[in-house]
Amino acid sequence: MQTEFSDFFGYAAATLTTVAFVPQAWQSWTTRDLSGISLPMYSLFTAGVAFWLIYGISINSMPVMLANGVTLVLAATVLWLKILAKA
């Protein structure tokens, strides 16, 4: 019962933090204006999210895996667009 209760908060946190990231990724994708995006910050953020995903896999935590899997795709997209904009 305790695990189910804590998973509720894990899924809630995963949903909120992942959904909060969608507008940035959408705006970056549609406008291709990445002038306000910091390449070092997004590089570190994307690497951090990848490590969170690895951690979630290692502890077999579905909320951590789902949130960071989706966020990694979104962050990597923004990072890739930023790299392309710099080229």
C-alpha cells in the first residue's frame, strides 16, 4: 500500500515536470528561434535528464523512467535545434 501511495506522488511529479517542459520544446520547434536558449545549460540539462533516466532504470521506478524518458526526448530536440542554429 505504501508503494502505491508514493507512486501517486511520483506520477504526479513526473506529469507536472514533463508537461511544464512541453511549451519550450514546442516554441523552439515551431519558431526555430533559439536565441534565448543557452547551449551550455541545455547540454548540462540534457545530460542530467539522461542520468536520471539511467537511475530510474536502475531502481526500476516507472515514474522516474517515464518522466525522464519523455523529457529527454524533448530536451534533446531543443538541444539539437540549438546546435543546428549555431552551425
